[in-house]
Amino acid sequence: MKYLSGIILALICISCEKSYNYTFEDKILNCFYDQYRGYGIDVKASIDSAQNILLRHGIIHEPTGQSYYHFLLVIAETNDLPVLANEDIQYELNNIKYLPTSINCRDSTLIQLESSEYYNSKYSLLIAVFDSIGSKGNITPSIVAKELLKVFEPTDLNHDLYNHIGTLMISNLIKSNFNSQLGLKPESVKPRLLEKYDSLNILITADELLYLNNRQTDISKAKGIIKDFVIRHGETHLLTLNYSRKASYDIFISTLDIIQQAYKEIKGEHPDISTNLSVADPSL
């Protein structure tokens, strides 16, 4: 009888769906918010603005997991947007300041990808999906949607992390879809938002060298160069920070600290000049 009870219990456990408490997702999201908040950027407000644009134009019908899930179902079936994107949507999305392309946490001490917390999260399944489709080549929106539907339920997409990821993925899909309708390659399209700015590109390479507008620069001189550039161009300035995934977290933080120090000193002399910093996702 005891043996039989054990078998029944085992069968019940096998049939039970694994539960997720989204603790790991909360950590990633809070880290992501803090990274931008440290530089005066309310990135959540930017993503919420993108979501409102999608709602206003009928791309999604509600800010709920069910609505995003339905969107994936349509993409999986048709390989296209549920509603045809137009220039107005493209323009509105491009006019959101600091809209990232993805969500990540750069603090490797906080986010442990080898932890049991990670492996017991839905996020690990999301990474597995992208690793899987990334190795296939010739990826279409339909393929991505079908793989995501294997992992996520509508309730998962109610969580802010996945809700945000859904908003950003749809926004990027709209941009690329609209560009292809015009016969343009994505890299040949210059967002209208950037046309009025003078940009200083700050690059951290894989071997941790610092470049300002393609010129190698000693990190000790970077603050002065950044200050001169910002003061010279005033409100039309834009700092863009790009970095290699292989660069250390320390060099990334040190560079951000220099930028923050430069802005702090500038505001003491020129309080009318606002912070205008864009941090790109890591490159290879």
C-alpha cells in the first residue's frame, strides 16, 4: 500500500505544472530601472509611452498579457503585424527619448546566470528560445512567435518584465517592417529624432580601449572632452555610449561615472543644459 501511494504521488507530481514566482524577473527589472535612473532617465516611462502608442494605433488592444499573447498568435499564423504600421507610428516611436531595444542588467554580481533561481525562472526559458532560434538562421517573426508561444502563457506576459519586452519587440518589429515597405535597409534609415542632435559617440571596445568619435582617448581626458562637447552644442548635443559585451563591468561603470561627473559639473555652470545620454545594448 505504501509503495502504491508513492507511485500515485509521483504520477500526481509529474502531472503538476511547474510554478514560477518571477523573483529572478523582478531582480532583472529593478536592476534595469536603476541603471537608467542613476542617470536621470525614467526608462519605464519611455516604455509605457511606446505601449500607449501601440494601444492608440490598435496594434495591441489592452496593456495585458492576454493582448500580447494574442499578438504572438497572429504573428505565428501570418508572419506579419495585425495592423499595418504607418509613418505616424514610426515617427511617434522615434520621438520617444531613450527607448531601449531590449532589457538587461549589467550587474553580474546581482544576476547570477548559473544560479538555481535563474534555472527555475521563465527567463531561462526565454534565453533558451533565443539561443535556439539564433542558431537556425533565416529567422522570421513567425518562427520567433511560435517558439515564444511554447514557453509563455498569457499570465506570464502580465509581468512587467515580459510586458516591457513585448512592447519593445513590437516597436522594433514595426520599425523594421515599415522600413522594408519603403525598400530601405534598417541601417540606412536615420530616425527623425536624431536629425536635430549633434552626437558624440563613446565606445568601449572588447580590449577595454575608449574611443570618442572614433578617436582613441585616454580615460583621464574623457571628462574634459565630453564637457567641451556638451557645452559647445548645448541642447542639441547627444551622447551615445556603446560597449562590447566582452568589456568588464568595471570599465563600463567607470565610463558612466565620468559621464555623470561631466554632467554634474556642466549643470553647475550651465543649468539650462539637460542630460541627453543614450546607452546602447552591448555589441559582440
